[in-house]
Amino acid sequence: MTESSNKRPKDDLLVRYLGAAVLLCWHELPIVVQGQIMAQVEDVTGLTPIPGVRDQIARFVMLHAPR
């Protein structure tokens, strides 16, 4: 095992994996849960707000989430 494989992934990488996993099962999530996730998008602390982020994410999900 190399030294780099022993390192813990950075949080941003973990968030990317989590986001990809949510996207892969998006259409299996109850509508209420989808709504909660979309509502939370605009209240994420620690990130610079992006105007229209909710609409951008909705379009992204519709284009990329498997059905």
C-alpha cells in the first residue's frame, strides 16, 4: 500500500461521492425527500451563495439522474 492510499479523502471529495450517490438514486427517493433536499440547497452554510442555484440543480438532476 502506498502512503497516498492511507490518507483520508478530503471532505470535498466525500461530498462529491455523496452527491453522485444521491443523483444515482434521485428518482427512487420519495418526493418529500427530494423537496427537502432541494429546499436545503439554498441554505448550505459555508459555501458562497449562487444566484439561481436551485433551478440550476433541478435542471442538472433532470438531465443526469437515471430513471
